Amino acid sequence: MAGSVIAGVLATSPAAALASAGSATPAPPNTSNSTAAETAVKGQNDPHENGEQRIVRAVVRSDGSLVPGQSSGAVSSTRIAVGTYQVCFNTPIANGTYVATIGLPGSAMSSPPGEITVVGRWATNNCLFIQTYNSMGVLADRSFHVVVAYRH
């Protein structure tokens, strides 16, 4: 295989890597655009748990409005105060895993830097409490993406 050794790591071009793999063509990523509100996660079921793992997601603008075309299973989002939001889903998610990140809707431009926290919303089983901050740690309005994996 052609390439260069940099700090003990073999670096090669994509063409050389494909050539060394033979004529096998890499499989494309999943390009299906499901319209289902909840998507099953294949191969992720724990044999000791009942139910199928599901995913819901929301993309929220800094003003608290939900981006419907990029959200699935989210029924509402609200800006409660500066940098403070509530996002609700159409199913109980209280025992789920929550992952959130600062980011703009769509695929153009980059978001202002910042930080985000996410926790289940007190006294509900289908909502999240999210706070966004600027890089100095001060509450600030930021657009964000949140994904929840849960058992159905």
C-alpha cells in the first residue's frame, strides 16, 4: 500500500485505501428519509429488556420555535427565558438517554459557540429542560439539536 508514515501512523489516500480493499465498493450511508415520528434503532435491543429502542429528535431555533422538517416526535418547544427552553415529545421519554448540541437548523452557516445542558423536565414524562450558554458560561439564546433514545 502506498502512503507515508507520520508519527507511527500510516497515512494513505482514499484511492489507495480503496485499491487495497480490492474491488469492494463501500456501502452508502442510510439515505432513507423516514417520515415516521419514531424510528427503531436496529441491532440495539438489550436481550434483558422488554421493548424496542426508539429515537425522537428536535431541532429548535434560538427563539424557541421548533423546526418541523428536522424534528421527529417533537410536539412543542418553548423559550421560557434567556437560554432556557422546554421541548416536549409525543411519547414518554423519562427513562431515556438525552443528547443535545448547539447548532443551527439546516446545513448553511455555523452557529455561535456555546454550551448546552439537558435534563428531564420535572413533573412530566415527555418533556426536557434545556439551557444554552455562550462561551463565557452566561445563559444565552442558542439554536440546538436534541436526540432522545428510549425504550418503547
